Amino acid sequence: KVCLQRQNEAECAYTLFVVAIFWLTEALPLAVSALLPAFMFPLFGIMGSKQVASAYFKDFHLLLIGVICLATSIEKWNLHKRVALKMVMLVGVNPAWLMLGFMVSCAFLSMWLSNTSAAAMVMPIVEAVAQQIIRAETEADELEMSCSNGSINPALELDVQERSSLSYRVMLEEQMNLNSLPTQLDSERKSRKDKYSGIFKVMCLCVAYSATIGGLTTITGTSTNLIFTEHFNSRYPDCQCINFGSWFILSIPITVIILLLSWVWLQWLFLGFECGKKKTAREEASSRVIQEEYKKLGPISYPETVTLVLFIIMTLLWFTRDPGFIPGWSSLFPKYKSYITDSTAALVIGLLFFIIPAKTLSRTSNGENTVIGYTPLITWKEFQSCMPWEIAILVGGGFALADGCEVSKLSEWVASKLTPLGSLPLWLVILISCLIVTSVTEVASNPATITIFLPILSPLAEAIHVNPLFILIPATLCTSFAFLLPVANPANAIVFSYGHLTIMDMVKAGLGINIIGVAVVMLAIMTWIVPIFDLYTFPSWVSNLVQLV
């Protein structure tokens, strides 16, 4: 019996290793690799086919469907573009504030849309604004140079009465000094070229990084948060502490601090703080582009209004379902409270997008318009085009691996081997786990990274008798810190494709933001997150699980 148990552990470990290698190398599409447990587990006798198949569709997928319905409608009716432009108009077009405006708007959008969609939507606007800034500054610099070399010299175009009162000798001496201008002009030209290049670089990077940072804020903001939530709720069903409201409370300070520090870091690295000074040509160019883009949208339409109202309702339902400090709306159904999750609200609102009409279809006959039907806010084809099926299958594969680790007792074996780590200080264990996932996520996809490490870190926390949230929350947040390379995440790849950045630009900027991110997460998990979940107390829902095992 013991030999059979060891065999199951080894076979499950082999399956995990094979899937991890395929995920890290991306030799096959991620979704295809995620299907390997579906036939390897039954082949090794670890789990039956029906048991494995049930892991590929869970509550997570229902929540994802509701969120994608909302995202599809937002993108279809250009509500996201209106919100982004309005935010930038509110903060102004001073260079420093303009960059912050783009970062805030992109981060806000990525809370509700995918990071990729947020970056793809904001980047064309940023590109247009940056082009206008360069064009306006080039014209201003050319005018300034032509004035300085005498081709347009105001002193030589003075009124006749003024000329009589000036000394021509002084004017002649000023013209003589122009012989020293070529060297000075070359250095100024190089300085302007560096400045223009810096503008493009900082605008591109602020979009890529803010799209990732904003996704940390909500459970639905990024796939890593969703994967963590489903894994946690599946492994610890007696704990209901992780929901939309509690996650928002713990993560919003982290997002704000990282966003502000990243803004300062990028400003200092590429432009310098003197670039925050007022420059009329640049501000006028930026303002003109943003105003023109906003005017193109026209007045807010009926579909936009309905989408905005449904978005607000969905958000309120998430926040008020079970806020913790007061009874939520789920307490109105005490008999079914344990059955209601965030996916319930997401699905109810998501279905409305297929029902509420966006416009009616009519036919004119004998001078009369006859209504023959209507077009809903979104259609099934539009939903399908936005639905990230690869992520859905990838997450399902992760759940199957997690279930296989528990059934085969591999998680227990891993926990027993990790017990010696309990002798290390808790903050050091958390820091090591954060640094490891931050390093791996630079070369592997974020969903694959978190899917690999969650089944390892959960037994680790149980083995050293620590609240699992103490390790899982920081690790989940740090999995999103893929800032170094264009291939690290799709948002980076999108901005890199515009051709304004080099690999070293991204590595240099991303390394600083990685350090900022890990430092802020460590500060958060040791301070304000502790009282939210009473982290220093080993919870009963873990004790019950350990006793059952």
C-alpha cells in the first residue's frame, strides 16, 4: 500500500513537471498543455476521467463569462475610450500630469477589462498625443534656432525710429558671435533628439506598466487574481473571507502607492523633473489632440449609458454581497447565502447584455415604419470574439493539477519536505516566495506561474503553521510583476510593437518597478493587511483541513 502511494505521488509529480515544462517553454499553446492532465491522470490511475473533467469548469468560469459580457459591451460602444479621454482632460496636459493621467485612466480600465485590452485601447491615443507633442516642439525649436542664427532676427526688423536709437556696433558684435554656433547647435540638436526619444519611451512604458498595476486592484482585474480566488475557495471551503470587497480593500492602497512611485520613477529616469515645467507648445499640442479625439465620440449614446448603469450595478452587487463589517444583500437569503458568490451577480448582469436592446430594427412599408426586431447590447458572436478561451482552459488545467496533487497525496509529501523552512523568520519566507514568483513570471506567463506555485505554497503555509493568506496573497500579487521583457506579458508586447523602445529600456525601467512592487507588497502584508484577515492567528478552517488529511 505504501509503495502504491509513493507511485501515485511520483506519477502526479511527473505530470506536474511535464505540464510545467510545456508552460514555461510554450512549446505548445498554453491551453493545449493544460489539457495534458485530462488524459495523464486517468492513464496513471490517479483520477477518473469524470473527476478530472469536472475540474475544467468551475465557479471561476461563470464569473469570467459575466465579466467578459461587460467588457464586450464597454469596448463595442467605446465607453472605455470616453472614460480614458475624460480622465486625461481632467488632470490637464502638463507633461508630468499628462503621463499620470494616462496611467490613472489605463489602470482604472484594467480593473474591469483585461490588461491587454486596456493597453491596446489607450496606446493609440498616447501615440497620437506624443506625435503632436514632438511636432509642436520641433516647430518651436526651429523657430528659436532661426531667431538665434539671425535668419529671423527681431533686432534687425525694428522700426526705423527704434533703429536710430540703437547702436549698430552692438548689433554687429552680436552677429559676430554666431561663428561659435555650429558646435552649440550640434549639442542642442542631440539634446532635443534625446528629449523627443524620452517622451515616446516614457509614454509607452507608462501605459504598459499601469495596465498591469491596475489589474491588481480587483479579483476580476487579472487572471492571476481569479486563479488564486478559485484555488483558495476550493482548498479552504470553510473560509469565505476572500471576496470582491475584501480584495479591493487590501489591494487599492497597494495599487495607488505602486502607481505613484512608478510615475515618479519613469519621470526621473527618462525626462527628469524639469520636464514638469510649463511649455506652451507642448501643452497646446496635447490638448488639441485629446479634444479632437473626444469630439469624435460625439454625445454619450443610449447603449453607452445602459452599459455604464449595468457596470455600476455589477460593481455595487460585488461590493455589497458580503462586505464583512455590515450584513450584505446575500443575508436577505439566509437559506441560500452559502450558495451565492460573486459569479451569481456577474451572470445576472451578464445575461442582461443579451436581452436589453441597443437599437430597434424597423422596415418601411407604405410610408410607415414597422418594428421587426431589435439588436441587443452584445451578440453571441461578439462575446465569443472577446472570450479568452485559452485562459479558461489554462485555469481548468491548473485546477485539475491541484486536485491531482491532493488525491495522490503529493501535496502532503511536499509539505513534509518544506517543514524546515518554519525555522526561518516569517518575513523572509514571504520575501523568498515573492522573489521566486517574480523571477519566474518574467519568462513564463502569469497564469501558468501562479497555477504552478499555488499547490506548492499552500502546503508550505500549512506545514510551518502559518495562515495561508500570509504567503498566498503576496505571491499572487507578485506574479503580476512581469515588467522586464516584452514577452513577459501581452501589455508589454503591445507597447513594444510601436518601435519606440529597446529591450534595455524596458529592462532598466522594469527592474526599478519590480523592486518598488515587491517592497510595497511586503509593506502591505506586514501592516494593513494583517488586521483585515487576522493573519497572525492560525485559522480554524486550516486546522480542520489538516485534521481531515
